[in-house]
Amino acid sequence: MKNFIIVGGLVVIVGVMLAFLLFSSLDSIITEAVEHFGSEITKTEVSLEKTVISATTGKGALHGLKVANPKPFKTPSAFQFDEVSLQLDLESIAKDTVVIKEIVIAGPQVTYEMGGSGSNIDAIKKNVESFSGSSSGSGSSDRKETESSGKKQKKLIIEKLVVRDGKINVSASFLDGKAMSVSLPGLTLNDIGKDKGGASPAEVANKIVTSLRKNINKAVGTLDLGQAKEAIEGVAKDLKGKLEEGIGDTGKLLDKNAEDIGNAVKGLF
């Protein structure tokens, strides 16, 4: 009986030590996981300055989270989140499925860059779909994530995710360096992964990016970029025709049409 009590006491001590090590390194574990899996899933660089999580309450925040643009887009980032607050269910940390009670992304900055084959947001969405296997319906995200890290990954349940007070900055070559911006519609998602007892990081990312992309495209659509491009191209085409025909003074034509292009761009804001 005495030996049994000693062994039992040792087990408790070891358990307490392991729990202490887990929670004391929780910040760095989350930071590394976000950067590693985020970069793999989006196929671009995901960086996170730091994570701060309370080991007693489960409340915390991710600071300086940034998702860079995939090639060949030129703007520095697609998403920039100065602070993402969250509430973890601490009891779930050591289990196969981690439960996040709430995530709030306040004031995110989105850069929407138009390219020859679509936007940077479209490109990231395709990358996430490719990794998660959702585009082919193969449901192979668990296998891909296991193969990439050499071990089976934890699943996630997010009970509530809120995105609010965001801003979209639009970048396109035909805007002649000018900046266009529009508010990002608010977004609330509930019980991500709950219906299946937990979703893989790739499945969670796909759900969030899909919903964000829908709101981003809806907001950017109100700017009528197609009409803006046609107006600017029309002015440039008129200038080209006049120069080829030798009509008028070249210098004055260039000055006048440069002014017209500038006015066409200004008229969008």
C-alpha cells in the first residue's frame, strides 16, 4: 500500500510538471503552429510577432499576424491583423480536439490586389482549397497535414468567430498609384468544426477564407473597378489615336490626357 501511494504521488507530480511545461510554453507553441501551418496552407508566408495566453483563464491574443501575398502579386500583404483576441477552453488543450470558445478580429487591414488572372484573395483561396482537398472533394487534408509534420495534428472547434471594423485597400496597375478603400462587412461564424467533432487547421482556414473572400468581393464590387478601368483605358486609347494621326501639339496632348486620366481616377473616390 505504501509503495502504491508513493507511485501514485509520483504520477501526480509528473502530471503537474507536464501541465506546467505545457502551459508555460503555450505562447510559443501557438506562435509556431500559426506560422508553420498558416504558411503551408496558404502557400505564402504567415508571420506572427507574439502570442500571449493566460494559463489560468485561457484568454489571450495574437499580436502582429500577417499573411503575405503569393507570387506574382506585388503588395506586401493580403491580410494584416494587429490583434486577434481569443478565449481557449484550457481543458481541451491536452486533448485531440482543441476548443476555442471565441475569436475576435477587430480592425483587420485587407489589401485587394488585382492581377491578370484574378485577385490575390482568389489566389490564396485556391491555395487553401488545394491544400485542404476541398476543391477535388477528396477530403485529404488530415493526411496532408500528417505527412507534412510527421505526426497526426490536433483538430479544432471554434464556437464563435467575429470579424469587425475592417478596411479593404484596393490596388491595381490601372489606378496609376492612387489608393481606393472600402469598409469590410462584418462577419460572424459559429461552431466551426463542431458538427464533425473537430476540423483540421486546413478545413478551418478554408471555411474562414471562403467567408472572408465572399465579403471582400462583395465590398470591392461596389467600387465598380471594371468601369474605372474602361474609363482610364478609353482616355489612353484616345491619346494613342491622336498621336498616331499627328493631331495637335504632342506636349499639350500628353499634358491634357494625363490630366484626364488623373480626373478619371479621382472621380472614383
